[in-house]
Amino acid sequence: MKRTWQTYAFWIALAELTGALSGWLTRAGTERFQETVRQPPLSPPGIVFPIVWAVLFALMGAGAARVWLAPPSPQRTAAMRWFGAQLVFNFFWSILFFNLQAYGPALFWLVALWCLILGMLLAFRTVDRTAGRLQIPYLLWVTFAAYLNLGVWLLNRQPPA
């Protein structure tokens, strides 16, 4: 039993620390974004994002722990690779969007992330149905984030020189 809670703690901490590091690295870009960028309708207040992301990273980590605790198999290995790939893409999206203000490329990056999340969800589901279900809020939030990213890109494009 002790190993189980340690496994959950490890995977949740890994996901949360990834999000926290990305947030820390983009804090100046995020402040600049909030002060200068026009945002689309339905944009939530800034305080919503860290709260939602904290929950989503915890769900990600819990799902990864459930998969990790499953018996070793090629499906488990594939699921954990999907997890790692989407976590890397998630980390770098914030840098593209907030620090580089590359809203168009960030949108395409986010579409790739969405595909990786779907792949992870499906791969998790083959190993542990609950682990897959835990990723549904993440997929839905990133769908909403794509709408926001598109809106920011369209509202803040520079006219051709």
C-alpha cells in the first residue's frame, strides 16, 4: 500500500512541477499578455488558469500513476510515452504563447498537443479505463484553450506592412 501512495505522489508531483516550472518561466510574458493583449469573448479572469491547471496536472499525474501501477505490457509502455510526449508539448506551449507571443505557431502547437492528449487518453484507457477518463477534463480544457488561442491570434494580428 505504501508503494501505491508514493507512486501517486511521484507522478502527480512530476506533472505539477512541470506546470509550475512552465508557469514560472512565463510569468513575465503572462503579465505582459494580461496588460496588452486583446482577448476573445468568454476569456476567464486570469486567476482561473492556475487553479484549473493545478487540477488538470493532478488528474494527469493520477492517471499516469494508475497506468504505471498496471502490470508491465507494451500497452503500458506506449501509454507512458504518450504521457511524456504530451507533457513536453504542454510545457513548451506556454513559452510559445506568452513569452514569444507567437500566437499562430502556438495554435498549431496546441492542435498537436490536443492530438497527443487524445492519444494519451486512448492509450491510458487500454491499460486502465479510469486513467483514461481522468484525462477528459484536460482534453476539454485544451479544446477551450484552442478557442482562446485562436481568438487572441485573430484579434492581435499585425496588419501587413
